[in-house]
Amino acid sequence: MTLLIKNVRLLGGEKEFPGLVDVFVSGERIAAIGDFPGKSADTVIEGQEAFLSPGFIDIDTESDHYLSIFTNPGQDDFLKQGVTTVVGGLCGASLAPLIYGSLESISDWTKVAQVNVDWRSMGEFFNVLNRMTLGVNFSTLVGHATIRQALIGQKYRVLTKNEVSVFSELLKKSLREGGLGMSTGLGYAQSRETPFAELKTLASVVAASGGVYATHLRDEQADLLDSFEEALKLARETKVKFLISHLLPVQGHENEYETVLEKAKDLPETLDFHFSLYTSETRILKLYTFLPIWAQKDDLDVMSLALQDDWMKQKIKKDFPEIDPKKFIVAQAPGNDALVGHSLFELKQIFSLKSYEEALMRLMETTRLRAMIFHQNINPSLIRSAVKNPRSIIASNAASLKENKLIKTLKPERSIATFPKLLKMAIEENVISLSEAISKITAIPARKMGIKKRGVVAEGNFADLVIFRDSKINTVVVNGKVAVREGEFQGIFAGKIIKHLE
């Protein structure tokens, strides 16, 4: 099959073309770029002077955490934003390897019973996906918590020397079988106390393989600077390709964030160090993260037990963080769908309680902490500053979800608008140049993650392409097939599994 895209303005090309160009695609690859007035093809798309760029690469997604890579394999929310490649396995949780076949490490995000697990190793997981049809290209990191919890359970303790050795060998095997690197979720209860020495040993394994190490920082608020410095120390000592996941300006901690942005900007070019962020002002947080830090221990069952003790409940309520009740909305509450969509302001009335602290406690008790929250507490002006930072990469930190009868879930803005909002920042608001914006969602993430033959429009590369006008995505091509036309998903499943070093 051949495809001819005519009269487009090329962005993110290997070579610069000052005027309009045509792009000819044969099979899965870009065959030629130039001016082909007499050329024919099986499919011809008239670009009408719109922009054409490489397909966007989202290096921080959660379609694996929510299992929608299985329940919604078309991943159309991503495609309609121009995303052709997604990376999973962030924040320490991945779908492989599974030592005992358990998906316990993602149970905070969704009901794991939705999927029948018939794999253990990373290689077996990729084989399962290869038997499916996917709308986007997919790859994954290896989740630190996934392996750690399988080795010792959810209760935290320091790993023994032998356990670290077993962990390292399993990590090496998973990287050989195609994992792009490893991720940690140091901001979560089960991983927060992981010692630096363990991280250094495992990051060194990743560095030796040429992979990337991605981390959710230990603290994104009061101790943001210390957490950032720890990340820098690990990057410098191991020389691993380093990525901080969803580094965001939380309201009330703007000074710390601005300092971090300056430190990142001033890093030497020899240090392969980046951070990702999204363009939305709303975070999606696990409900238990609103507990005081001292109460975030072990697993959800243990934390829920504390809520049954009257003395402990009063102590917890006194240490709840300050929350704007209208900017705290229940996004998901398995088994309690009637709560979804309600703000804390509304829950106080629904529960007929006197205070928002009591309403938050009742929500925690009712859901047994198994809920996800939209929390609008991001500083929008600093998002713009971070977008301009030379070390930033734009990513959604979201999943492509469809309506699920088992679990009612609200879609966050970033799952449908992260990349169009970036284009708007470039084209309409002049926050960043359009060429820089495209680089932050194509070439830079491709290099960072070791994704070959994608992220640049070049002859011989895979034909993952996006046509857009202003900030509106019109056409998306995945591996040479037109998956989106006039902004609508065409039911085309042309995605591939992308493996490390392939």
C-alpha cells in the first residue's frame, strides 16, 4: 500500500524544506520527501498547506495502569491528539515482569480482575501484546515496585544482598527482552523509603544496558529541592539517562519549583537529564496520598485499618492538607460509582457533615482508600515556564479510557487535550516556538527512550505522521496507515510493540 501526502509544511524533518513538500509512503516507511506533481498512490491526502510533523511520542502514560491497553486497544484518545507511540511502566508499576502472575502493583489504579494474566516475563508480555491489535505503538519500562512487591510483599523493609542480586538479574533479563529501562514511584507509600544504595545499584544496571531511569520524586512539595538533588546525585553517579516524571508546580510551593527549573536549565549538556510535565492544571492523585505522610504505611488495607480507630482518625484529620473543596473531585471510586464526579464541597452536603475534613474522612472510609481524585492545584503560569525549559518533555501522564461498565471513571483533560494545548501555546500564545514544541514531543523523547526510526520525518523512518492546522489535529498516520481522518478515529489498528535496542 502507498500513501501520498501533498502540499504540507514540514516540521521535525531530518532536512529543512523552506516551502511546501510532498511525502510519499510505501508500506510502513517514508519512501521519499520532495515535490512529486505526477506521482500517484493508493491513497492521496491533500494537505492544503497544513503542518506535517512526526507522530507525537508520549513517554508518560497510564493506559497500562488502568489496563485500557487491553480494554480499549484502539487508544483513540491518544490518536486524536496526534500521539502515535506511548510508553507505559511509569511510577514503579508495570505489567511485566510478574514473578507470581500478580498485578498487585497496579491495584491502586484499577480492578485487576479485568484481565486474565497469561504471562510472567517481559518477553511473554510482549508476545501477548503482539497477538493483539493496537491503535498506537507501545513500549514499557520495568516497574521497580512491581518486582520489589513480588519479592517481599507490600510491607516495606530493606532488601537483603541476595534479594538485590535477584532483583538485578530479573531487571537485566527484562531489559534484554525489550524493556526500555526502569521506573520508580518514590512518592508512593510502598517505595518512599527505598534507600539510595538500592536505587544506585539498579540504576547502574539500567545504565549498562543503555536504558532510561524514570522516577516520580519522593516529594513534590515542601521537600522538592531535596528530592531533586537526590535525583541529580543518582544521575551523576550512575550516568544513566534520567527522567523525572510529571514534575509539576504545586500551588504553595512555587519558589521551590522555580529553583528546580533554574537548576535544570543550568545543567551541563553532557548530563542526559530531563523532566516531563503536562499542560493541564489538574493532577490525578490516589486518595490515600491525602493522608498525612506518617499515616501512609504499607498497603491500602493497613492504612484503612487506621481509619477504624477513633483516636487515630482524629489525629489524621488534624494533619489533613489544606484543600479547596471545589477543586477536589472524585474521578474514580470502584464499588461507589455514585460518588464519582462529586467535589469535596458537594460530598460534605451529601454526607450531611459539618466540615470538609469530616467529608474527606468519610470518603476514605467509604471507599477504603480505593479512589482516584482530580485535584486542581497546579500553578498555570509556572507550567508555561516549565514548557520553555530546555530540559522539559511534554507528556500526558494519562490513559486512553472508554466507558467501562465495571468501573465508572471521569476522563481528565490531559487524556484528550495535552498535545493540542501545547500546540496552542506555541501557535496562539507564543509561549514557545512551534519547532521547539514539536521537538519536545517527537525527536527529544525518541532519543531519550531509545526509540529508533521514529520521532523524525526522514526517508527510511517509520511513517508515523501528524497533519494539523492551528492546534487542531486533522490526520494521523501510524506505520503507514491512516488512523485518524478529519479528527476522527477510523478504527485502524496499526500499532506495533517497540522494544529496547530494536
